[in-house]
Amino acid sequence: MMEACRSLGFAARFVSGHLCDAAMVDADRPMIGGGATHAWCQVCLPAAGWWTGDLAA
């Protein structure tokens, strides 16, 4: 998605972070490590700013 937007002339960036599920904080088996990572794309739209495109959501 990021490369497709760039090929159309839009600025786009890759963003990564960690998921936080409040229900899992005190769970017997909390989600940690690689299972908690997530990545998405942001595209800069003229006059609208950065739009977050998370196709996995």
C-alpha cells in the first residue's frame, strides 16, 4: 500500500509499534514479544494531513 501511494506521488511512511490490550494486562498468559508487535502505513493527503491505513484492522 505504501509503495502504491508513493507511485501516485503521495508521501507515505511505514509505522510500527506494539498492541496494548488492557484485558491481557493481568491475564495468566499476557501477549508479549513478537505477538504484540504491529505495523501500518500512513499517507500524507494534501489539505487533510496524515491518514492511517491499517488494512489488518
